Amino acid sequence: MDQEVLTVAQVAKYLQISEMTTYKLVQQGKIPAFKIGRHWRVKKEDLAEFIEKRKKGERI
């Protein structure tokens, strides 16, 4: 993951979950994201923070 900003597809691939699940998590605000036009984007540092919280046992 070199980019600072990732697409939903890139996040899904990285987390090894479906794009549909990733969209749901993004739309529910569970994965921090923002929209550019009609497209969701996730900052790499926000994704890293999301992963760390999961590792510490916080529920989604």
C-alpha cells in the first residue's frame, strides 16, 4: 500500500473481504472514509488505525 488514499476496492483487497462488506463498513462510518464525487476513498493512516482498534479487540 504505497498510496496515501485508497479506493474501496483496494481496501477490500487489502483486508481480504468483499467490496460489498467494505462499502457497508464505510457507509456505516466504521471505516473512516470520505467521498470525492460519487467515489469513496480511505486514507491509509485511517485504515491502519481501524486495524489497530480491531487488534485491540474493539468491536466493529
